[in-house]
Amino acid sequence: MTALAKLETPLAPVRTADVDWEVLGTHGLRRKRLGHDVSTGHVTFLLDIPRGWHGGGVAHYHEGFEEVLMLSGSVTLDGQHHWHGGDYFYRPAHVVHGLAESSQEGARALVRCDRMLELLLVPEPERSTEYPLPGQTDPRGHVFSVKVDDIPAECDPAFPREWKIKSLSRDPQTGARTFMTIVPPGWTGSAPAMAGDWEAFVLDGDVAGAAHRYGDGDYTVGSAADGLLAASASERGATVMVWMFDGAR
Ligand SMILES: [Fe+2]
């Protein structure tokens, strides 16, 4: 099964279990591509880091951003800070990182980035942990590491009042945002239109929409008019990772 070309077939479920792994680079990383957008270069994928992994270990930066939700395991990119399952980070373009990459236990993560990430090497990094170069101007800022558990789950006027939203990052200029949605068990209703096109990944639970049912590990995309997952009911409740774009895209 191949990745979904974003918005060519809105709301079609991509079942992660049905997607083949592809090898990424030369250090044992694998990924399952869930969605990609040929017009912008955005790609969203499930990343597998094997137990005992060591990366290139050379400080570098990219011309694009990396946005990551850690699902399980742990990984370090500088030998000091470890990201664990349940952590989120948003690393803008032009942030130097990767001084000492390794993972003892392996890890799984959901990753979204805006292009193929070429390694632009920094042979003599100024710091031992990741840091922005002067050209870093992403309005989302650099979210180094947050624990999703620590983020308050709040009502959001853009969504049904029974839903709770955990905001992970936001672009104040465009309104684009990344957040987690918590739908309670037994919910029925109607997902309202969104402020922009979106992607969603069901972390756990179930959501029924007008034409499709989504469960653990299902990914899809939609337009603003579709409403999130075109949701109308959830039996067990659901936790859904959502990436929403500005209305212009
Ligand atoms: Fe990198």
C-alpha cells in the first residue's frame, strides 16, 4: 500500500499495518510513509528506530522543519537529552542538532516534515546541544521538548464542547497548528468545518465518520470543509493527533 497523496482522496483511511516499511538512510532507520503532498513537499510518516541504533553523529541542520510525536521508546541526538514516548518537539529549519545520535532501546515516532531533509553539516558546532543558527525565523519557534501529559486538555470553541484539545504548537501568523484531540467514549455529534486543511492520525480508540471508520493507527487527510475525520460518533472514545494548516493551503 502506498502513501496517500494529500487531498486527492480526502478521508480515505490509510491503515498503518498495511503500509510497507522503506529503508531510510544508511543507519538502519525505517519508515512507513502515510501521506505526502507533492505540491508542498510535506511528508508524514511513522519512523522506526532500531534497538542499539547509532546515527551519523555529525552535527547538522536542515532546510526544512521536523515535527515529531514520540510514540514509544527513547532516542537522543546529543548524548544528553532523551526524548521518550509521549514527548513532542518541533524543530524549525536551521537548528543545528545530531551531535551524538543513539537509541539504546529503539523508538517509534510520528514525524512530519516539509521536504526531503538533506544533511547540511556543521563540522565545528558552537554548542553541545541543539541550537538555532541566525537564519532561523520560523514563527512557530523552536519547541525543544514537551511532555504531552503535561499539557492541559482544554475545551476549544472550534470543536464540539465534549472534545478536549491539547495544543502542541502553533504558527501565530498563519493559524496553522498541531494538537491532540480527545473524544470521549459514547460521543455522538457532528465535527464542524476546520479553519484549514488537516491530517489526522488515530493514536487510540475509534471514530466513525460519514463514509469511513477509523481506529488505532489509521491516518487520513481532509479539507477544511470535511471537518475532522467527518466525525459523527465514537464508541470507545479516541485520541487523535491533528496537523492543521492555514486556510490558504
Ligand atoms: Fe537531522
